[in-house]
Amino acid sequence: MEIADATILLVGAIFALLVTGLPLAFITGLVALAFTFGWFGGSAVPLVTSRVFGFVTEYSLVAVPMFVLMASLLDRSGIAKDLFNAMRVFAGRLPGGVAVQTIVVAFFLAALSGIIGGEIVLLGILALPQMLRLGYDKRLSIGVVCAGGALGTMMPPSIVLIIYGLIASVSIADLFTAAITPAVILMGSYIAYVMVRCLRDPNMGPPMTDADREDGFSNRWQALKAIIVPGLIAFMVLGSIYGGVASVTEAAAMGVFGVLLAILLRGEFSVKTLHSSLGQTMTTCGMIIWIGIGAAALVGVYNLMGGNRFISGMIMGLDVAPIVIILVMMAILLVLGMFLDWIGVAMLTLPIFVPIVVELGYSPIWFGILFAVNMQVSFLSPPFGPAAFYLKGVAPPEVSLKDIFIAVLPFIALQLCVLFALLFWPNLAMWLVG
């Protein structure tokens, strides 16, 4: 069989098995085994398993469970709730103030953990009911929660960027540095969109009154104290990385220590809290690792078959400008992101795409930022956008999946605008990278 026919068969087998409802990790592993024995026989199994071994023994991968544990502990403490309530004091009485506050809090939470699912659930519990109670437009409120929660793909310490750094063999610290400006631009674009909509029509986001303030802080000093703790934790994690004091893995461990210390000082620590946080960490990381193992095996056997050379030759043979090739890659990632989990997309595409990007003369750091923005779009995109299902699980009964998918469309448009801006003005991301 020619490699072109094998490529079509491989991709077709993956999507055919996805329809059956099997987990992606099992699908990629099964297809990898089938092609290993079918193409090479049993002699190639050690070569494929060595690739899997290299993935699971990567030291930097230890940062992932640490950051997931940080997020799990934050979810179960009152730190995030106090942060949200404190921001009400600074939101003022502007139209759309609570929605703006929600986006800013989402940015803070992203800087603390980088775990998207937890942020959306937390904001769905804290922010969405309050905005609906205050008379905010339902779709604007839903879109703010989903888009704000998805900032975790960009804002360091993003798990997406950590996995990209492992696959692409580039500096995770440089990825974190490059991601700061695009993350701020995304947050600013969301805030600008909310402000424009609410200033044009104040009924979309009615200003708060004194009667609307529930469980808040009586003055700005009290509110500022509630912001200091998460701010210090974020500074400890990111400051130690950028200052060269600690590696990403070591900084993640420091972050867990900081959150545990804060919970102890607040009197919220319990064995039950720690047990449930560790359980959630094991579940989340197990999913990531198993998808990674299956995808590593699949990409390994495909490369042995000559698939990477085939794809590279096909793309490099296109008689188009290099930026058009990058656009084609972005389109492929956008389509795959509508159907596959981000870790599956990363493991299946990046081992093939990143060498081509380098051969074209582009920075793999810059491409990593493009990938992270692209995956942020995938978190919101119908029909399988994870953000919609995370939010649906905690949203009031009157909020349907249709409402959620319609609500996120303007924010997807904003994300695509930022993606194109980064494509054509790379220095938006790269100016901080030495």
C-alpha cells in the first residue's frame, strides 16, 4: 500500500471509531497497533513503545499534575469566591461592570492554574447566576463566562503551552513569556466588546446598585486584601519562572505549596478537601497521559511508515507563500478542534507541523502561541466545544446548549481576529522573548 492511501485509511479509521463513542486514547492506540502489525509486523513494536516511554518519562510533564492540583484546591477553597466578591467593589456602577469583573477574575484564575474546565465551572457557579439575577442579557453573560474561562489556554501557566513545549522541544519559559501579551489582548478585546455592547444598550448589563450587593466587601481596603493572596501566589509561580529562580516544574510545586498554605491560614484545610482534590488531579492527568500514550504510539508508527516525510513533502511542494502554508495548518487545527480534545490534536499534528514550521523559517515559539489561540477557539466551537458542556453542567435550568453555542459566537470571532493579528504581526507575541 502506498503511504498516501495508508494516510487516508488511517485518518478514516480514527474518525470511524470516534463515531462509536470510544475514548480517543483507545482509538489512537488501537489504530497504532493495527498499523504496526499490518505494515511492519511484530518487529516494530519495540520502536513504537520506546516513543511512548520517552513521552511518559519526560521530566517537565510533572508540572501538569502540580498545576491541576493547584486548580483543584482553588476550586474547593474560598479564595476564588473572595476574589470574585472583591472585584465587585472595583467594578463600579458602569453598565456591564459585573461582566467586566468576571473577565478580570477569569484572567486571575488563569494565572493561578491554567486549567480551563475548572475555571468555567467556578465562574458558572459564582458569576453566571449573579449576572442573570441583575438582569444581564443571558447570552452576553454566558459568552463572558465561557470566553473568560477559556483564557487558561493562553495565560501562563497554561497546560496547553506546557504540552506544546514538550512536543516541540522548545523552552516552556519562552512560551510563557510570549503568551502574556496575546492573553492580555484577548482579555482586553473581551472587555471592550462587553463595554461597547452595554454602553450602547445599558439594559444588556444594568449598573449595580447598593441593593444588589450581596456577600461583598464593605470597602476597597477589605477587597484589596482579598486580591493580595491570589496575586502573591501567581507572582510566586510566574515570578520564579521569569526570574530564573525555578524551572516550570519547580514553580508548579511552589504554587501547590502556596495554595495549601493559603488554605491552611484561612482555616479551610481538611483531609476531605485534600482527598477530593487529589482524586480530581488523578482523573484529569490520567486522561491527559492516556491520550498522550495513544497519540505517541500512533505518530510513532506513522513516522516509521514515512508519513512525516510524505506530509512534509506534500506541504513543502505547494507553490504558495510560506504564510499560506501556516494558514492551511491553522485551518486544519480549527477543523480538528471541533471534533477532538486539544491534547489529541496536539499529539497528532504537532510532531508533523513543528518541523515544517522550522523549515519554513518561522519560530516554533510563535507557532506555539498560534496553536494556543487556536485551541482556545476549539474550546468554544460547536458541536463539541468542551466549554459548553462544562457550563451546562452547572448553569441554571433555563440555559440550554443552544443558548451557550449561540452566545459564544461573537467571542469566537474575537479570538479569530486575535489569531489573524498574531499571524501577520508576530511581534505581538515575540517582543518579550529575548
